[in-house]
Amino acid sequence: MKIIIINPFGIGDVLFTTPVIRAIKDRHPNSFIGYWCNERVGELLCGEPSIDKIFPLSRGDIKRIYRESKGINRVLKGFIALLSLIRKIRKEKFDIAFDFSLDSRYGLWSKLARIKKRIGLDYKGRGRFLTDKIALKAYAGKHVIEHDLDLLKFINIEPRCKSPDLVASEKDKAKARGILKEYGVATTDILIGVAPGGGASWGKDAIYKQWSAEKFAEVVSALGKNNVTVVLLGSVEDKEIAEIVRGRGQTQSAHNRRVGSDPIPLGSDPIPPIIDLTGKLNLKELAAIISELKLLICNDGGPLHMAVALGVKTVSIFGPVDEKVYGPYPSSAKHIIIKRDLSCRPCYKDFRFTGCSNNRKCLEDITVDEVFVQVKGLLRPSGPHNDEL
């Protein structure tokens, strides 16, 4: 059996489909799995043991080819790239496509690739080229992973495990350790990751997914203790935010302050070593670095979902997005979600951000104290006993 998974979206959405792949492999261990994704995420999936071949090209990538090309042939270049991909997919003679694109064009392209059984979610009638489909108004009422797994009924598979999965190879881990060693990290150091950015796919609205950089800096400052090293993580777009966190975290007041119930001394040597890897890693390197962490503190975004899939503890901050739909899954004491239950939240609904009329209150009301208390709890061997505040 040859099956192709189609998901042109970001890191989190792609990782949400990994339980589907695992379920297929559990039932059909000799199946051949292809993955059609965007070029950036394709880099992350390359080498995944459960995926046999990557097909990295999305509508967004085609648009980029158009923007970056010059002359009258730029439209033709995008069309040629798409046609070449369809031919490559057709050559593999896939039996089934699982289409998570919510876009009728991928269904059409799958049909042109001569895939007879095309299974997917029919969002607003866009599943017209699907042979088997489930109507979808929006991701609501349950996690995206549950929606994705529902499609397995069309091939009579009941999943046994629903958690996302990501593997950092030993080669990538060795490279990550080499990178950390260059920064003076010892094997005995406790590594705490901090990803203060995220939400690049939201463009100018990304700020509505990001807790204040200054507050991240205070948490970093409060982490000051021997053998703890903070690793700043993010994309090139997050460099300015990381600079604020690094700068403020290293210049906090020298006076003692109290966070939660414990006094946190900011005296002679309170600041942990800070390694800024923002914008310096490709996705496979980022995954390998995350796999070396004791804990990741972050906003709702790609690094969070990578950490969850890698089995790394997380403290995440959610603003406009419903954590019950897009958060760590399944719920676990290893993954603490900090949020505010406001009447206006979530304001990201039906795949749209409706805008904020409440001055980012869902983020601004979250304090440094409560984040640090949860971080401190997860750093204990036993961990906390609750999943949320």
C-alpha cells in the first residue's frame, strides 16, 4: 500500500498529522508513506523513519517562485515546478491520499497525479475533488489531531496512540551537542529553552500571539542559579525579540526581588548563562537542540509543538488561540498551559483572527510570577500535579 499525506501548512499542523502516519504504519508496517508539504517543513521531515519520501512544494512556495523570478517567464516557472511535482507523485503510483490542505486545488492536483482514493476534510465545499470526505466548518470542539484521525475510518483503522511524534536522529543530536559545546555548555548543565517569538505565519498580527519580551526577560533573570543555561530559540524574524530578552535578562536590577513564594537573589551572580541561537539553526538543528533541553518556555508556535512531539517538557503561553484545539496534546502534567479565560477569548475562530479589542489583555494579564512558579514546578523531578493554572 502506498499512501501520501498532504499538508502544506506550518510545523504544528504537520506534526498534528504524525499520529495518522503512526496508525497507518502500525496496521500496515510495509506501507510506503509519502509526504507533500511546504519546502521549509520538508527540511524537518527529511530523515523521519516513518516517512519514505518527501514532496516539498506548496501553493505558498509557488507564489514565492513567482515573486523571486524576473521577466515574462516567472508565471511559467511556478507552473513548471508544480507540473514537475505532480509528475513525480504520479510516478510513485500512490493508492491513497490523505488531504489535510482544506484547499480544492490539492484535491485536483492529486486527481491529476492519478491517485484514485482521495480522503480529506471538506471545508466549505472545497473537497469537491475528494472521493471520501468529512464536512468541516472549523477546527472546534476537539483537538486538530482528533479531526485528522477521524479520516482513518475510511481505511478501517482505529489509532492506538494519538500523541504527535518527531525524531531527532543521533547524527543531528551529535551536531547539536557540538554547537552547544562551542558555547561552553557542559554535559552536566541543565538547559532551559526560551522561544519568545513565534507566529510568523500571522504576519503583522504575530504580536497578538507573543507574551511580552520584557516578561520573558524577567523569567530568564529569575532562572539564575548555578549549572542552568538558557538557550534562546527562534527564527530570523524573532532576532529583535531575542535581543530584548537577552539584553533585559542580563541587566535586571541587582536588588533582590521576590517571584512567587521564593526570594530570587539578583546579586553577585544571579543571571544564568544565555546562549542566543535565534536565527542560527535550520529546522533539523532546532529539533535536535530542543531534544537536549530539560524544559522549553514559549508562546504558542512551532517550537512548542516540536518540543511536545520530542517528549520535552513545556510551559506555554496562549493568547488568541484555543489551546483545547491547537495546544499540546494529549493533556499531560509535562505540558503546562498558561492562559486567561476571558469572554473575548479565543478570538481566533473559523481559521480567522478577528482582531483584538481588549488591548491584548489575555497576554498582558499573565504575570512573570505565575510563569516562573510553573517552570520551577516542572524542574522538580516529580513535576506539578495539574495541567493548567
